[in-house]
Amino acid sequence: MTPKEPAESVDNSEAAAAAAGGGGSPAGRPLDGVRVVDITSTLMGPYCTLLLAQWGADVIKVEPPAGDVVRYIADTRGNGMGPAFLNTNRGKRSVALDLKAPGAAPVLAALVDSADVLVHNLRPAAARRLALTAESALERNPRLVHCAFRGFAAGGPDSDRPAYDDVIQAAGGVAALQGGDGGAEYVRQAAADKTVGIYGAAAVLAALHGRQASGRGRAVEVPMLETMASFTLLEQQGGRVFDPPTGPTGYARTSSPHRRPCRTKDGHLAVMIYTDAQWRSFFAAIGRPALADDPRFRTITERTEHIDTLYSMVNAELLLRTTAEWQAEFDARDIPATRVNTLDDLFTDPHLSATGFFERTEHPTEGPLLLGRPPVRMTEPAVGASPREDEGPLRPAPHLGEHTREVLAELGLPGAEAAALFDNGTAREPIDATAAA
């Protein structure tokens, strides 16, 4: 296959509309017409491209012949359609391609030519080997937004090292902050992967906006360590914002050992008393209004210095009433407070139920699914329209290689050449092709 010459302008609106999977209003989603070639795996990159798919992009997920490893997390059915994959890869089309095979190079080049956005999490050496560096890709397609996720930014001694979420939580200060008192603990979810994925999606959107004015794409590098260091230090840098430092790092309020959901007479309640007015109201609620004029508690600066004393007081006071009594008290005083939900509680939370957060869908092969809707709403609602009407359902998460043949045809690959790619193992589609129809 001979890759086409890079076009002056790439218009994928027709392909994206065909890939949208139904639903939605005539206004469509804001990224309708944008094609994203996604060469990522695990959670960070796929979460980025999930967000882009939710906002309307046609995301082509390029997977190795064995598939994204996330397919097999808790894959009790043994078909590569585990729950994390079903959640993270909605709205995408899957192309299974052995990028190391000689026959893959022209297909990969054609994908780059067709794309508005290329997202990958390849290590630098692999990107060079596949001609997927920013320099190579933008030379082929000058309008391309090239987004490369990597563990550590270019130019440093760790720039070629591999990285996963746990490694970056440790390197970026998250684990030490979470452990406290000289210990170290991971946040009990893939916090770095998901946070960096959001940064990547935001950067892609900014680059697409810039392309509207300049007509040219750009290279976007999203390094995990630098992203999480920035994220962590935002409110934790303390006196080291100044040079020379005027004090230690850390934010006393969030680091207090007393900062935790409070025990009540019959359970737990999370309460966040923050402003001057909220503290005055709380002191009145516990029958100690004079504390509002205590020199230790009058301003946020003074309260932060004595936060352990304050939080110990809050913990002691909440033990005196039930959760319901305190919730009513805080609601009446406009102080933020809520019960503590478990993961299972989220599925029956009254607010999430009322706002339609969970959506029941039917997967063609996996049956009924219960999935969270996109949390960010972007609509052009007509008068009286429901805020959800403009969204429409996303296409279901794909089987490995489900759309390989379809995408090869869109790239203009002749049938005989496509057949050769399948025959020699460079490309693949589902073993049972009808299962993914």
C-alpha cells in the first residue's frame, strides 16, 4: 500500500458521523468530525481518548494482536471484555495491528495521514522505530495534534525509563504525602493514570483550538512525573514557593491526622468547615459562639496553624449526635457535609439516581451493562429539552480487531492487500467475526 500524500486539510466529519453510534441531537457533540488515532494501552491514554470519544471524536484504537492488557483485568468470561475495558474503551473502534510487522508501516502511515489527533504512550525508542515521533508524524501531516504520554519528560536522566501509576505516585510525592509521618502509601485507585489522562485531554483540546487559528498542528508532551509533581505541589509547596524558602512544604489542613470522616453516635459523616462564616456558625451550633473570637481561630491563617486542635474538637462534638441530626444541622447552616458512601453505595445514591448518572445499555455480545454517563455535560438544548438529550449513547466497547477491516477500507487499502495483512498475521479481526457484528 502506498500512503497518500499529506493533505492540506483533513475533514473527517463524515467518518466520525458514521462512527458516532447513534443518538444525539442535530447539534451533535463538540468534537464531531475529529478523528483520533489512539495507540495507547492500560488506563492513562485510554482514559484521555475516552473523554475525547465522549465529546464526539471518532477514536480508532490500535491494539497489538494480543490486545490491550486491560481487556483481561477481571475477565471472568475469558473473551477479553473485562469490566475495566468495557468502561474505559466505550465509543472507540478497535484495529488489531502488529506494529512490529513490516506490512504494518504503510497502514500506520495512512492512519497518521487521516488523523486530526494522534495519541500514544510509546517509549521514545519505540516511537522512533515506528516513525511516530512528533517530528516524523508532523512532517507527514502538518495539521496533526501529536500527543505523547511518557513517564518522565524529555531531557532528564529518567526520560527513557518505563513508568506505571504506582511508580509515579511514588516519584511525584503522592505516596509520601498519603502515608504521612515518614511512611508511604498509594492512593487506592489509579490516581496518577487518570489525572494525567485528564491533563492530556485538556492539552489536546487546547492544541485543536490553536489549530483553528494557525492551520497547523503541534506536538504535545504529557509526562507523568512532571504532571503529578505539579498537581501535588499546587497547594502543598508551602514556604518553598519563595526562594529562599520561608518555611516547610505541606499544607497543614490536609496533612492533619485528625482530617478524616467524623464518627457520630451511629455512623460517620464527612464535614468541611472552611470559611469564617462557616466556623462562626459551627461554634454557635455547639453552643460555644465565643470561640469565633479566639485568637487561634479568627482567620484562616490562624485556623490553619491550629488545625489539629480544631479538628479534634469537631471529631469530639460529632460523637454527641446521630448522623441524621448532624446532617440536618449542617444543611440548615449551609455547611458542606455528607454521609460516607462505599463503592456499592454509589449505585443507590439518591442524587446520582436523580441526575441519571448511571445508564443501562445493551452490549451486542456482553448483554446488559450499567455504566456511568459522561459527567461533563455539553449541550445546545432547545427550550424545554432535557440536559441529557444532546448526548446520545456511545458505541459499546469493541472486541479486539472488531473494526480492522472497516478502517482499512476507509484508508483506501485494496481488498487483496488487506487480505494479505490478515493472512500473514499483521492485522487481525475477531476470531468469530459475527460475534462483534
